[in-house]
Amino acid sequence: MATTNITIRMDAGLKKQAEELFSDLGMNLTTAFTVFAKQAVREQQIPFAVSRGYNSETLQAIEDARNGIGLSRSFSSVADLMEDLNADD
């Protein structure tokens, strides 16, 4: 199989940490990036979750939803929903 070279730019500290980690796992950076690329191609997606995380407002909304607070309340019937919507607050 023919190989090709790629160039990756990254923070020097991150590179050092990655090299130490991958060395402990018995591989170098080239092998680690090849493993990543093969897995991504196999799954047709990045093989791990990529997100910005949640801010405090979103975390509170998630917690409220879990606890049935605010707009996330559930109702056992349409009549119960309508009663709640028409209730004087």
C-alpha cells in the first residue's frame, strides 16, 4: 500500500503529552493518527463526541427537564395540559 506524508500543526505542549500517552499505549503519533483515521472512515463520523459543552443556563434547563419543572412538565392527558395552560399563575 502506498503511503503519503501529512503535516499537522499543534501546540508543542499538547504534542508532548500526546506522544507520552501514545508511547504508554505502545504507539507513536503516526500510528495513533492512523488508528483515528481508520476508525473515522469505518464509522463515517468522528469516533467520539465533539461538543462545546453546556453553559450554566443549559445545564439548569436539563436539570429542570429531569425534574419536571417549567416548560418540560409532562401531562397524562390533553385535558390536564389544557387545564395547566389555562390556569391563572
